[in-house]
Amino acid sequence: DADVTQTPRNRITKTGKRIMLECSQTKGHDRMYWYRQDPGLGLRLIYYSFDVKDINKGEISDGYSVSRQAQAKFSLSLESAIPNQTALYFCATSDLGSGDTGELFFGEGSRLTVL
Amino acid sequence: LAKTTQPISMDSYEGQEVNITCSHNNIATNDYITWYQQFPSQGPRFIIQGYKTKVTNEVASLFIPADRKSSTLSLPRVSLSDTAVYYCLVGDMYDTGFQKLVFGTGTRLLVSP
């Protein structure tokens, strides 16, 4: 089983619909992230969370919201989806302790298409 | 956060050594250099990290000159399965700003038979 699990893996929806992408992790990491990737481009950070009580905006948070329900769960919501939110979304986790590299562990991605 | 520059794409053949260079002229004293690999429709995967000189693991080597203004990821004897996008990231992992590391567009490596 994957350490970082994203659901759904694929979703097609219509403009104006509310969409939630869910992420759960079994790595016991405090830090979780949501990224977006558009074709041929790198990853852009949407939101990140250092712990359950901490939520931070990334570089492209407009149009998105998040919820950190527990250490292991971090959900991304699109309140009213629009076509330019069509992208591949990745959840990631990390932890930082003595000697760690701050390595990011990614989920398998959620492909969202907004018609 | 330090800005990085790397080639958009590179081509190689199976069995060859591939060196991908990343420029980071404004790297800060506490910054580390990290490389990730991404296959199509998969999340990036950590390859290697270094601060100075040379770091080697089972997958790759990372060469960092004394001035640290650039770094070179070396993949020995590549195979077709090394075809991927490689990202160079620079930042201080102990700084909260590290969480905002920019992946950029990376270097697309194509390995041919």
C-alpha cells in the first residue's frame, strides 16, 4: 500500500461544481502539501500545513481551500471549479528531524478535468 | 529563495553517463541542493541532496564546486528507465521558506536505445 494515498485518482466535473480531493498518509509526518502541475510545467505549491493547527497559503491558493482533519489527512477543495483548474494535483508529506533531508514524499496524483 | 537554472532538455543513449548541471548563483550559506526525478503522471521522487563537495548514493552522484554556485547531477550508465524530468531545488530545509521551494520546469532527459 502507498504511504501517501490520494482519492480520487481521476475526476471529471463541470464548471461551478464543488470538488474535494483527499489525501491520507501513513508515514506519521507532520507536514503535508498540495501541489498542482500543468502539462509541461513544474509543480506549483497551493497550500501547506506544518501540523493540524497550521495552514499556510502557497503561491497559487486563490480558488482553493484546504482542511487538515488529522495528522494523517489533508483535503483540498475547489469551491466552484473552473476550466483553468484542470490539472494534475499532488499531495506530499515531509518531516524534519536531526539529519533529515526534508525529503518530500508524493502521492500518485489526482487528475482533475473541469469542463 | 535561490533561483535555479537548468537545461530544458537533454538526450542520451543507454549506457552513457549523463551530467545535468544546475546554476544557482545566489545560493545562501544555509541552503542545501536537492534533486528530484519525476516520471510521467507520477509525483517527483527524491534522488540526492548535498551541501558541498561530492555526494554519492546508489542512484546518482552530486558534484558541488567550492563556490556552490552550481551543481551537477551525474547519472552513471543510464538506461531507458531513466527517461524522466529532473528538478534541481535549492533552499534551507530548516527555514520555513523551504516549504515554498519552486520546482521549476526541470530538465527533461530522454534516453534512447
